[in-house]
Amino acid sequence: MSIRNTTISAFAACTFLLQGCTAITRDLRHPGGYPGYLLDKHTVDASQSKKLLLLRSTIIVAMAARMANGTIQNADEANSVAHYLSSAADEVNYAAADIYPIAGQAPCEVGAPTVTGSCNGYYVNFEAGIPLLEGRIVRLLFATLPQDRIKTFAGDVQKGNVIGGAWSALKLLFSGVKGLHYASGAYRSGEEAAAANLLAGACSAGAGRSEATMTVWDAVECLGKQHGGLGGADGRLSRADLAVQVTPETLRAMLTIARTACYRLPLGFSNSQASALESAHTERLAQCDKVAFAPRARPGAAEPSPPAAPD
């Protein structure tokens, strides 16, 4: 193929894929890909913190779970939502294994020697797991969004704007809708949770700020966001601020919101047989119990056992 034809083909790809070459570049070179770039503009900028990036996704899971309490009325739909929630929680925990210790064993660094078989996760593998988490969030959002938001969300997903589409679908402009108002409450808790991790940095300026006294108003200021609109941050948080740890308790708090929402999903109808209802209740509890923060290695991550020596 000639250089000219190659150039034309590349241009065509840029035109039709992910809204152009800029989006392709962002998807390849920005933390969290193109969706991460869009969310950095509209929520806290997580481009310099893997843990903040995971927290942001976990907040959206919590928002979707709470929204389901206002939008899901059918027991069969509720069963699907419970399964999607547990699957999303699985992906949160698999991603967490690449940035958080498991039983005192930190993730491995590929530039440092390790003991064979000691790696529950790798810091450099974190980005590879984010699209898998996004896929779980997409299924969850399709199951929980009000019908009038699904078409718009589907259009965003087709353009490659996965988590950004989820954010758009959950905008607080629609807080008058019961389910989305529930979701807004989960988001406000997420803002406080993110700010609480910065109390030693960007949020320390205010006298007497603590988790016990901080309100959402304080949290918005700590995160450098606007009080009067849904736009992005007024200024980027500094590298030093973003280096502050996002504690495991932060992610655990967000998944607690999702789990308690799972327990509140409709279970059955008044004419259901007692035995069937009990079985459904047992299955529901099993799914909801999985919505918890427990970092663990992705299935297949363990090194396979070496073949047995020949006799």
C-alpha cells in the first residue's frame, strides 16, 4: 500500500473511530482512556492517581445501585440488577488488586525482582482492567437507568464515551426524578469521601475541617469544583495533593452504599409461594453479599503450577 493510501486510511480511521484522532490519542495515552479524559474535565481530575480513578468508577457503581431503588419495580429486573452489581463489584476488586495490598502483600513492580508466585496483581496492569470494569458498569446502567435516558446513554457508549456517558446519564440536572435523586445522594457521599482523603493536602486550609464536620459544600471547595454549576474543576489539584492515599475504607464505604441498595431491591410479589420466595431471598442475599470491597487476584492471575517431573 502506498504512503498516500496509508495516510488516507489513517485519516478515515480518525474520522470514524472515537470521534477523531484526538479521541484516539486520549484513549491510548490518558489514564482511564478517552472516558477518563472526559471525566477528568467534569469531576475530580484523577489523571495522576490510579486510586482516585478507581474511586470515581466505584462512586458511579454506588450511584447506579441507589438509582435502582427508585427505578426498579419488578422482581425479575431486580434479580438482574443484583447480578450486575455483584459483577461490577468483582471488577472493582480485581482492579484494586493491582494497586492495593492483599494480606500484606503489595502488588508487584515489573522493574523489581519478585518471588515467583507472590504477585496478586501488578501496578502496570491496572489500566488493562479499567475497560472490563467499564463494561460491567455499562450493563448495570442499562438495567437501572430510566427509559428516557437509555437511548442517550447508548449513543454515548457507541462513540466510545463509556464512563463519561454514565456520568452524563446521572447528571444532577435530573434530580427531580426519584431514582436519580437517590443517585445524587450517593454522588454527594462520594465527593465527601474523595475530599476526606485530601484532608492532609488540598483540604487542610479550612480551619477545623474533619470528616465529622465537613459538609458537601466543604468537599466541593476542597476538590476545586464549582458550587454554581456542573462544570469541571476551577483548577487542577496539585501532584502533591493527588499523592494522598485513597484508603481502602473509602472504596469500602462506596460499595457499602451499593450493597445496602441491593438489599432494598424488590424481592417478590404477595402471591409468591413461600418456598419460592425463600429461595429467591437466599439467592439475592448471595449476590448482594458479594458487593463488598475485598481486593483479590483476577481468576487466572496465579502462576500455573510447573509440570510434574517425568518418572
